[in-house]
Amino acid sequence: MINKNVLLGLGLVVGLSGCTTVAELTGNDSATLNLNAAADYKLLVEDAKAQKALDTTSSTYKRVNAVFVKMKPFADQANKTGQQFDWQLSVLRSDELNAFVMPGGKVVFFTGIVNQLKLTDAEIAAIMGHEMTHALEEHSKRDAGATAITDFAVKMGKTYAGDKLGSMGTQALDIGSKYGVGLPYSRSLESSADRGGLMLMAKAGYNPEAAITVWQKMNKIDGGSTNGVQKFTSTHPSNNDRISDLNKSMVEAKQVYKAAIKK
């Protein structure tokens, strides 16, 4: 299994139902940010190989990779950053319910999120599109600290249990002095990633309604939690807020999807 300390050292801070960021780089232009992220990604992959956690053969890997390959051309079309992305995918053997992206198009999926949520290909595409959009819209640059890693952060270890941080949250604080822990993405950036991902998956021919079912599945694991404690201890939309926002763009997304499958 992948060494969690290495993941933390690379800036992966797992939160609840949103994307958490670690401000590792400041003041970098897009090219430099992407270059440094690529170096961190290389270290991550090397560690995964050493830990025999890099999955390149399972049916889960093949499904995630097929979605990645299908969506990549549409992500390239949507790239307005001025920098060509070297899109790469790694699938890690882990029970973590997690996926994340690094600047420049380095996508990482954990097998746990696919297997435990029993994701369909379209639901994988919803998560893939969300992460791709974070990279394409360079949310790491727009967020405080120009972060090196963005995190889909759907780890269901209950980072927030009442007002107490879980073990992953505690570890994240421990590395804060070394890396500088930034603020989570704002609701507006999260909503932007949701909407952008919705359109990307639709253009690639995946039914956008799957973006709704992803969060419905999250609700079942989350216990349908939209309580005040969770909403006020996080800057992220709740699962139900996400569903509501996604539904506002669903008519447009379905039109894009219908046009895509007719080609």
C-alpha cells in the first residue's frame, strides 16, 4: 500500500467532500508550477512502484484509464492556460476514497473510490472531469498560495467528527509548518470544477446525470449529512448543495451529451 507519509509530504491533505490544498509553491508562473508539479508526481509514482501500490493491470485500472484516454482530447480542447499539458494518470491500490490532480494534468485515482462506491464508467468520468477542470482552470494558482496539488478529497475517514479533527487532519497540521497549509478551495471554485467537469464528461459522451449519482452515493456513505457543524467547518458545498448546483446546468449538459453521442 502507498506510503501515506509520502502522500502527505507531497501535499495531499484529505478533507471531507471537497478539494483541500497545500500551499507549497508561491509566485510561480504556469510553466514553473507545472514543471514542479511534474517532479512531485514523478516522486509519487516512484514511491508507489516501490510500495507495489501502482496498479497497471487490474480491471479497475483499465476502466479508469479508458475514461481518462477518452476524455483527454476534450480536456486539451478546453485548455486555455497557454501551456500544453502532459496528461498522465496513475491508479494506486488503496482503500482510500480519493482522487486528485496536480497542475499540468497529472491525475491520480485510488482504487478505493471506484470499488467501494461501485462507480460506473460515467461516474468515473464525473470525478475525472472535476479534477481535470481544477487543473485546466488553474485553481491552484487562484487559490491562496499557488498550490502544487489539488485534492478531490472524498476520503470518508470523517476528518470532522463534531469539532475534532481526525488522524489525517492532525497529520496535515503537523506538516503545516514545513509546507504551509493553505485554505480549502472556495465554494465558487468547487462549483466551477463541478460544472466544468459536467461539460467535459458530456462532450466525451458520458451521461452527465452520473455526476448526480456520484454525490448521491457519497450521501449514503456520509449519512446524508448537511448539518451545521460540517457546513460551517468547511468552505466546500455539501453533497446536496452540489447536487442542486449540478442540476442547474443539467439541461445544457444533456444537450451537449446528446450531440456527442450522435457523432
